[in-house]
Amino acid sequence: MSDPCWTGDFTNPNSSTLCSTDPSDQNQFLFWDEVHPTAAGHLLAAEFALDALTAVPEVSTSAMKLVGFAGLGLQAIRHSRKRAVMV
């Protein structure tokens, strides 16, 4: 990162400089320093995460229940037919 909004060290409070005291100017930057994102940086990360999570549609719970119960029903039918053949 070549141009953070805040520069300085964490041990000397007089060593820092801030890009601007106006929040709208500060949100034109992606990071406050080498580690901490600004509100604009957090918004970009959140939008990326939301797009990534909603890109793949999830199978509905009701459909999964229906498939599960159908499988159990078929298994019960197969089991009862096997018993009838053995007797």
C-alpha cells in the first residue's frame, strides 16, 4: 500500500498525519493504515462477500426433506419385499 489515509507509529501520538478530518474525504481511501480498512474498504469487502455467498443458489430445505422421505419410503418398500421373498 503506497498511500494510506493515516500515517505514523503507535508509540508516539505526535508522529501521525491524517489525510483529512472530513469523513467523506477519508472514505476515498481503502485503508487507514497498513492493516485497517476505512468504511469504504469495509463496504467493498462486504459487497464482495455478499456476491460470493449469493452466487450459488442453495437447495431448499423442503426439497431436501422430500427427497429424504422418498428415499426412506423406497427403502422400506425394498425391505418389505425382501422379507416376503424370504418367507
